[in-house]
Amino acid sequence: MSGLYARESRSVSTMAHLRFFPQAVVGGSGAYLTGDDGRKLLDFAASWGAASLGHSHPALREAVNRALSDQAGASYLSTANEPSVLLAEKLLSLVPERARGRVWFGHSGSDANETVARMVVAATGRPRILAFNGAYHGGTVGSMAVSGHPAQQGARAKGLTLVPYPNSYAAGSPEAAKDAALAHLETLFATEIPPQEVAAFFIEPIQSDGGMLVPPDGFFKHVEALCRTHGILIVSDEVKVGLGRSGRFNAFEHCDIEPDIVVFGKGLGGGLPVSAVVGPEAILNHAVAFSLQTVHGNPVCAAAALAVLQTIERDHLVANAGRTGRMLREALDRLAARHPLIGDVRGRGLALGVELVADGAPAARQTALTVYRAFQLGLVLYYVGVNSNVLEFTPPLTLTKAEAQEGVAILDQALADVAAGRVDEALLADFAGW
Ligand code: PMP
């Protein structure tokens, strides 16, 4: 996305949304960031889910420091250094049997999904890929090519077909959303797309950047059955909601399905750049030929990822995400009863979304103002959704009950200020969402 920062500012980048965070941060600890003026900011975005252990976690710091000194001579050109071998073994133990073959390491969710997109087509000889409207699988050309988010319209692949992700809130009920989405898929196969030409279906077990949409019960079970009938590989993009965030280790476990390929990123490195694709040998062998990157599988990032996985296990952070997430969700439900702007509260574990609506329409401006006001009051929140009107809650997995309560209290105030017109709208002058 952006690496460009304006000369006159320490914080304004080309990413439109960073106007809502007009401050550089100089450090952080746990769920808090420290601004360059010493201000503490409670981080409910956790770097879009990357700071899975929070900021400056001792286990991560120690692992990285150790890898930097002990592994300095290890090869960066291959993945055969000890931390990356251990990491690969660990990841293989965390996926279903059918995905337990090989591991490819990358640096971001984008390069991982891009690699998968290339290898499934190469390995199966099938030219088509299915993905969902609203799905964000990355910001590189190859990952945008298999995405359905409005931010990525420019780069779609010729062989890509997008299908609707069931939206229970928009459809009025989970059943209606499920029936419509499945009917669409079945009609598509019957009339437009020969299913035997489809290599893979990219799915998100919770569609996060598309609006934190939770699929209706049984939806993905049907999708899985269709894919099995037609020999279509299921790729579960766990980049944002995986690794415990949903209250289960893999988010697809909520859907009772077994994907063929699992993609990890973001929180895997706890903030360091490392991603992983885990899948069958016959498919992943093609990745090696197509995507060799100089420092992938480097020992420092691999050590960071191992520390993240070990800490998640040792500190029972999956259970914490479930428990603290339920509490946060209940508190947000209580806010919804008092703030007419809140149309829906949804999500799983510490992957939650609050959709803002006004007069029955998406309230993108109010969402942006809420994000900005929350920042002024000391809470970092981010918005998602194809209509830019869903507040996303992806705090560190270490979040405590007290921190959850503090964040909700700030949000309560921010929503009240927005509703009362107390937030300066000047920053929205040329705002157009995404
Ligand atoms: N997949 C999902 C589900 C994501 O949410 C994102 C980022 N928002 C990506 C892939 C891309 O990851 P990255 O930004 O690390 O390239």
C-alpha cells in the first residue's frame, strides 16, 4: 500500500485513512502505543491485526535478539535454517491432514496469496479461480488479481470469478443470506463457469476487510461439498482472523471445514514481515519454481513467528481471544442499544465489527469521524467494509478485560460526539471512503 510519507509531516501518508491518525508513534507496550508527544493510545487495530502479542512483547524481543546474534551466519537464501525448519514443522502440525504437505514462507499476506494463486493454476492446469466480492487478499498485482474488494478493482485476473459473500445483516437473516449466496454459486456452475475449469476457491472464514462478515452456520460446509464434487481446492486465507484471533486457532474451524491450503500472515510475525502457505506437496512444489525470494524464510522472522506461536500456546491466548472477545462483544451490544448510529455488531473472538448506518444507508462519513474522534480520545480504531462503514476491532490477543472496557468507554464518547456534531468535519473535505 503506502510507504510514502509527506515531507512536511511525520505521519501523513498516501493512504487516505492515515489522515485519521495524524501522529507518529515512538513505541508501545502491550495493548498501548506511545505517541511522539508521550500520549498513550489504546490499540484496537493492533496494526491491522499484525501485533498479535501486542507491542514490544518480551518473548518476541528475546527471540529476535537471539536470532540476530546466534543465527547471523545462517543462510538467508534457503529456508534450511533452524528457526524456519522448526516453524515449518510447527505450522504443519496446526493444519488439517489434507493440507499437511509443505510450507512456503513469504513476507506478507499479499505475497503468500499471490504465490498460491500462481501455484494452484500451475499445479492443476485449471485456468479459473473463484473468490468473494469484498475479499481482500493483498495489495500486490498477483494478490489483487484474486481479490474482490473495491480497493483492488484495477488488477483483477481474467480467470477470476467473484461470487457474493453471505451478508446476514444486509439480507435480513443468516438463512436468507446463505440461501442466496449458495443459489448464486450453483447457478454459476450450471450456466456460466464449468466447475472443472476452476483450480481453487479463495475464502475468508470471516470476511474482514469486506466488513467483518461472519458466514451463516453451514454455509462453508455447503461450499466445501461443492468444491469436493468438482475437485476445486479450498484456500483458507487466515491472514487477519487466524492464529487464535477468532477464538479458535484456525478461523475455518468455526465452519467445520478442512481447507486444502492455509495462508497465514500478519499476526504470525507479531509485527515482523513473515507469512506462510501450508498445503499439499503436489501443489506447493510449484511455488518453489515460481517464487524464490532472497530473504524469505530468514531466521530472524522465523524465530519471531515461532515465539508468537509458542506464546499463543503458553499463555492460552486463543481462549483469551474467545473470552475477552465475548465480553467486548457484549459491551458493544450494550452500546448499540444506546447509539442509533450502530446498525449491527458482529464477529468472533477478537475479530469484531460494528456497522454504522444512518437513515438506513451506510454511514461512511460518521464512521470516519468516529475513527478520528476515537484517536483524539486515545483509541486507535480502523474502519473496513466495502462501504467504508464498519469499525473493526482487532486488538492484541493479550487484551485484558480492563482494556476492553476502557476502549468501549472511549468509543461510547466518540459516538456521542459524532452524533452531536462535535467533531470537525474539515478532515473529510475530499474523503471518498477507501
Ligand atoms: N488477506 C487478508 C484476509 C487480509 O486482511 C490482508 C490485509 N488486510 C491480506 C491478505 C494482505 O496482507 P498484507 O497486508 O500483509 O500483504
